[in-house]
Amino acid sequence: MTARAVRVLVPALALAVAACDAPTIPPEAGAYEFTFQTTPPSVVRWPVGKVIRVYVAGGEDPARAALLREAFLEAAAQWESAVLFGEYRFAEAATPREADVVLYWNGDPVPVDTWGCPPETTGARALTWSCPDPAVPGRLQPFTLNGEPTPVRMMVYVARWEASTPASLKRVVLHELGHVLGIGRHSPNPEDAMEAHAPVDRLSPADRATVQVLYHVEPDIVP
């Protein structure tokens, strides 16, 4: 599983906190490296306070569609619980034209046009990808639908065979949402959800520390 937030060889909202308290930058202890391996390395993340709208394209099989939606909802809840001051949250989008991210089964029809930003591989268990916007430095390119731009800046596919093992599917989607949030590398620790093989179904303290630090670092690229 990989995240490709930029395809080069190589990303003012008040936070709700208790009275007299102010958000503080989380300590980096326990966090792993999250920058994307660009030249130079870059921080890619959504603006603080962003509602990240995800269109879950489950396909025509109701049972398989329900599995993908359930995996998304559980993963979204875990990542939302990881941050300190509501730095982001996820919401379902009814259509791709209302979405920031599209999640779908690889092999099913793709809900938006990807010819201008195709995935680099088709054999992975899952993939999160996007491309830099050639017209707007520091932003990601919007995907189009029928030739018209949409708000979609990131795509996520999951291999259809993952539907045969719901527990594995949930681990994979949890992992990929970490890439969606801007974690651009894999953890070296198999106890973390962001280890390359998505080995666990719960965020570790290191996963939580990493996304907390990420959302208190100035981004180089914003979707």
C-alpha cells in the first residue's frame, strides 16, 4: 500500500478548546516520519478544521458495498478520535461532485476521470494517490467528471478480494485513511496501523502521535 500525494520525483480557523486554554503543539516523542519522499521532503495535509468528504463507491453488490462503507465509518471514527482539538473530521459525500476523496473497489468502474492522474500500480491491495496541480503551486490537482472539475483531490482503491475477509478490509481502509490525512510514509513498527502491511485494526499510540504532530506542522501542499 502506498500513498502518492504528489507525482513528481517527488502539501484562519479558531480551534474549540476549553476557556483559557490554547492548543499546544504535541510532543514529537513517539511519532514516526510522515513527510512524503519528494525532493525536498514535503508535508501534505488538509487545512486545520477541514471536513474531509468521502464518496464511498461500493458498487452494485449491496453486501460488498456495505462492507466498504462500514470499514470507512469505523476507520474514520478512529482517526477522528486521534486528534486533540478537532483538527479534521470525515463525512460521507452523496456523489463524487460533493467529495474531496473517492473510495472504491479496484476493478469496478472508477467514479471520476483519472486519465490525467492515473494510479502507478494496479496490483496492490490498496492505493491512495493524487497529483500536483500544475496551475496552482502548493495544491493538488482536482479530478474531473465528464470533463468538468470536481472537488475530488484524492483517490483510494481497495482490491475487491479484500471483501472476502472483512477484518482485513477494515485494517486496509484504516491504513489508507492515514495516507489520506497526509501520512506519507510507512511506520517501521508492525504494531502501528501505518506499517506497510496494515497489520492491526486499531491505531497505536505512535499512529496517534504522528497525526497529532502532522496537523500542527505547516503544510507544503494542501489538497
